[in-house]
Amino acid sequence: MIRTLSPPQPVGTSASGLFCNPGQTVQSWYVAMPSRRLRRGKVVGVDMLGRRIAFWRDSARDVHAVDAACPHLGADLSLGDVIDGGLRCPFHHWRIGSDGACVDAPCERKTPNRSTRSYPVAEMHGLIWMFNGPTPSFEIPTLPEDDDPKRYRRVRVPPLHLNCHPHLALANGLDVTHFDKLHGLTFSSEPTLEQVDSNRLRVTISGRPRSRWVQAITRTHRADVEAVFTTIGPSIAWLTFTRPLRFHAVFTARPDANGQTDTQTFLYLPGFGFKALRCAATLLCVLHADRPILNSIKFKPGFVESDKALSLFARMINQMEPES
């Protein structure tokens, strides 16, 4: 069972049927690429969310993103150049501003009133993010205020593909029952569930692995594993281990063209050396058995009483804003 700390908060009701729906994309922050891939004055095209997006970095190092189809004849803007802070189409040299509007068309007597869609972007955690809606409805999470960033080393895990829907990949961390049955974790106290707001759902667990070798690797033969897992919107989850060592893992999930999942995970580990290796080993012990199941699952929402967190997560997503 799972204990609920607070009642569900009111959320919008403008959409339904979004959870695990490959035909719909929910408005959220999605990872586009590592920051280092986009150099100053350069353009990079990324195929994501069912379209091609042109990202560029101007001379001030600010990042911009627009639909890559030029509003003239549809040429790929990601093949163009960065000129005067805007993006110049390679075909007829129309120049597109950061808001997606045409600001110059050298072959025309008057600049056409044409535009392509622009997107909010952010650069955090060594990654470039894009929000697929007009205005971000929540912020990208950062390290807690009581954590000193200097004590952590950020490690980006190689991208991973899962055959399941992104919502299901994130919901896996809310499924407290499977930590007992699949991962062999005996709870020392009842897991707690808290809906922080309309975008965040938090589960807190405390327990001890039954496997002796897992206890040895994680040094939990005398102390519990304590962790807090928080979903942020439909595409981000933040996992904080508070015991036996404090560290963070951040999971991001983006739908591909087939409604499956492209993940990008990064860790905040306590420095270098043995402590960091223990943290990575702890995470691996907790998550190692999930991938084959997620890759073969044929999901149906057959929630029962013990699936309280999963069913609440599904309801939250169903009441978020779809991409229009």
C-alpha cells in the first residue's frame, strides 16, 4: 500500500486521453541535444516530436529554435547560416528572426509577412531544452537549494531507447509495488505519495535490499536505502537518494516518431572516486531489471488499488495541455 500525504490538487480540464497516447504530444520541456553540440554562430537540425527543428546559437551565445521549414517554399532552414542573430535560408536567403518571422527577403521589394513557428528554449544541466507550447507551464528542475553544486560532478549517461511510451517510462519510478517484487526491496516504512502541484507528483520510499550482494555493493546491510522520486510534467523525473549516500539522477523521456521513448539521463554524483562509484552501483541495482520489461510491455490501464500513484499520474497527464 501507499500512504497519501496530501489530497490531489485541482488541475485543468482542457484535455483527456493523453496518457500513453502515441497520437498526442503533451506540452512540456524536451531535451533536444547536448549544449556542446551547438556552437556559437552555428545551426543544428534535430528531428523531434514529429518534425524537424532548426536550432541556432547567435553571437551572444543565446539559443533559438524554429520549425525548420522555411515559410517561403519549405527549404530546410537548418542548412542555412546565422546572420545578424537570425537564421538565413540557404535557398533564397530569406532571414528568419528568433520569433520565427521573416525579417528580410532580398529578392522582394517588400518583406513578406511570413513566419514559421518558434519555440521557447532553455539551456540547463549541459543540455538544450525546447518547450513545445507557446509559454512554459513549469520550470526545468534544478538542484535543491540546500545542495551545494560544488560537491557534485554531473555525468551524462549515453541516450537510451525504450520500446514503451515515454509516460510509462517515467511512471515506472512511481510504481512502488514493483520495487518489492522485481527489485527485492523490503520497505522499512510505508511509501508516501504527495501531489505537489498540477505538474509534480512525488513518492518517497525507504527500505533494504534482500539480496546480500546488493547490500554489500550499496552498503545497506545496516542502513536503509532512502529515495525521493518526483515526476515533473510528462517528460522529466528527478530522483534523489538521501541514504546511504546523497546523490541525484534526472531522467528525461521524449517520444519518437513511433510513440516510443528516447531517454536522456544525467547524474549528480558526489565528486570522483569510490563514493561516485557506489552511487552509480546503487542506481544500477535499483533499475537494472526494468529495461527488458519496459521493452516488451503491452500496456493497458488496468489499475488496481496498489497502483494509486500510477493512476494519479495518468490523471494528471490527461488534464495537461496537448500540443495544438
